[in-house]
Amino acid sequence: MYGKTSFLLTGDAEQDEEREIIDSGADITSTVLKVGHHGSSSSTSIYFLREAAPEYAVISVGEGNSYGHPTEQTLSRLRDADVKTYRTDMQGDIICTSDGKNVKFKTEKNADADTLAGSGAGQKSSSSQAAIIGAGSGTDSTNNTEETYVLNTSAHKFHRPSCSSVNDMKEKNKKIVTESREEIIEEGYVPCKRCKP
Ligand SMILES: [Zn+2]
């Protein structure tokens, strides 16, 4: 943390550890996220990304490394979260400076590289996804059934009413709703990892 800017370095945290960090209730909101595990798909879960809400991400990865890092999954998560991403494999050394308010990046090369460009396969899947959304806009609402959920308005998580966390929740943070899962997620709530609503 430096002034109003903050840096989150997850090192080689895997999703389980990311989950523990989120569940601990720590404020992980950060300006810059150094993507964990060289951008492998086992790190940087959607939930973690949502909690951290970084403006920038840095992926430190060797050029042409044999693990295929960073993976298309990680890139597409960053793309969906609209995170400006820098990659050492495409841009060489990346120097990040903060004056306490703004963060500036300097790259060795390819400053304007399209770091989140999907592979050919990735682009194909996004167009077929659009087709699925189009088809689902009819009356078929199998994914839209309303159910009773318990929201934690403080932690922004939602639970099944039977979840053990519901009992531990403070009464003032508890909100019982009957809505579809999608609606609740759209309102910014994250499904509980214990009861997996
Ligand atoms: Zn729960």
C-alpha cells in the first residue's frame, strides 16, 4: 500500500489459498495485481479478481515457456474484468511506479501489445457464447428460477437458507430474498463456497 495505490502480490497462491484470503474478510482491493502462478489457470479465480478489482495486472511469465502460461482462461478472466494487463513475455521488463495517486507502467518493448488477445480458439468460443445468449433470451428460464436465498449484505455473499454460515451471520447483515441466482449475482453478490448456492 502506497498512498491511494496498492499492490497485491499473490505469488504462487492457488485458488484454495485465494479463497482463504477472501474468506478471511481481508480487504484485498488493489490497484495492481501481480497475477499468481505465472498466469496458470489454477490461480486468479473470478471471485478473487472481483474482490481485488484491480485496474492493472502484471503477468510475469517466460517467453515460450513449456507450461503454456498464461492460459487462455486467465486471460479471458482478466479480459472480462476489464483489467489493463502487462506481460513480461510480450513486453520484456515491466517497471511500475506509483506516486501514491497514480500508477505508471513502463515496458521494455511492445507497450501497446494486445496482451489479452485470445488465441483463435478463444475467439471462436466467445462468438458461440454470444449465440447461446441469443438463444436463451426466449421464455426458457431453466436458469432463472426464483429461490429463497440468504444474503449477507456486509460480505456480499449469498447462501442457501440451510447453510451453517447463516446462523453465524449478524442479524443486521442478513437479508432473505426470493430471487433467481442470476439476479443476485448481478446485484454483486458472490455465492458462498460452503453451501454453493
Ligand atoms: Zn453458505
